[in-house]
Amino acid sequence: MKPISFWHRLLDLISPRVCVVCGRRLSATEEVLCNKCNFHLPRTGFSNNPYENEMAKLFWGQIPVERAAALFHYESHAETANIIYQLKYKDHPEIGPFMGRMVATELKRDDFFDGIDEIVPVPLTKERLHQRGYNQSEEIAKGVCEITGLPINKDVVKRTVFQGSQTRRSRWERQENVEYAFKLTHGEPIAGKHLLIVDDVVTTGATIIACAKELAKAGNVKISVLSLGLTRH
């Protein structure tokens, strides 16, 4: 563990950092999540069986999925939803790399990343990226990259259309909403590769499926999926 610097302690005194879940003041050794909330995070345990879990089954018969895992079960009104809410809507991009490192560290123990060549964060449209100032999936991918050493390929696929939030849409509406939302831009470099698509939350899997189908056009592509949250059905 790295020693806590004097300036770090002083800054913490002047502007206390708080847990993104419960709002309690963080200790000098804690970051983003307090130890209690981290301990009680409703982890999925999917990395123990990344081939046949509830999340992987969303993609069966749709895309050439190899493995799929989410760190925790996501419920929109639960305290833990603050992790995603603060990351996406409250200008806290620093949550992304921290959570990316956390999920990558835990999944690495189960060899989840073996054989994967590159990370592809789900892209945002230019308009949404300009509005938010950062891509939350890319921020998560940065943390995964730090732990795994896998390169991030953020230019291979573009998001061309965004027609509002997916939150209140049905399963079929979600699928229709994103069906033509992505466009492969550089297919040759990823042909024959095993790609890890990274997103913040997976609900029906429609966004991942649409993105993966576009990536698959490069030829002989394998897909694995990683997200922070999986919505409880």
C-alpha cells in the first residue's frame, strides 16, 4: 500500500471525500467507495462461470459471445446505483477508472481476460460526448487496462445515432432503438481478434448486441462482455 502523503491528508481535511454509495466521509486510505459499502456491494460472482451465467445468456444466439461478467447486480433505486449515477450524470469521471480497476482485479483471479486482445468501450455519439465531457465506458476501460495491460481501441466502431435514454423502453424498443446505432470504421485491424466490449450497465443487452454485430463484420471476431452493473430482471 502506498504511503499517504502530507498533501493528500491536508486536502482531505480541507475538502473531505465521501463514499459514492452511502455519503460517509472516506478515510485517507479509502477511494470512491468506503470499505463497508465495498464489502456489501451485491456482487454477481459471474466470473466463476463466465460462459453460462444470467448475463451471458442474454447474448446467446445473437453474437459470437465467449464470456460475460458484471461486477454487481444493479437496481435503479438502490444506494449502489449511485456509482453509475454519479459516474454518468454528476461529472465524476474518476469513478470509472477506480471501478474498472476493481472489477478487473477481481475477474483476473478467475482468468477472465485470458486470450482477449483488445478492449472496446461502447462509444457515445459526438453530441453526447460533448455534452458529458467524457465517455463513462472509456473511463471504466482505462481502469481495466491498468490492471490487465490490454490496449483500448476506441476508434474501431462509432456511434452514429442516439435517440434518447434506454431507461424507460421495453426490451423490443431498446433493440429497435440501437439496431443501426453503430458503424464499423476500421475492420481490418480487428479481424480474427478476441474483443472485450466494456459498458457501464447491461439491462437487456440490446446496446452490446448492436455494437458487437457491427464489430463482427470485421470477420472471425470473438466477443466477451464486461460491465459494472447488470440490471436485475
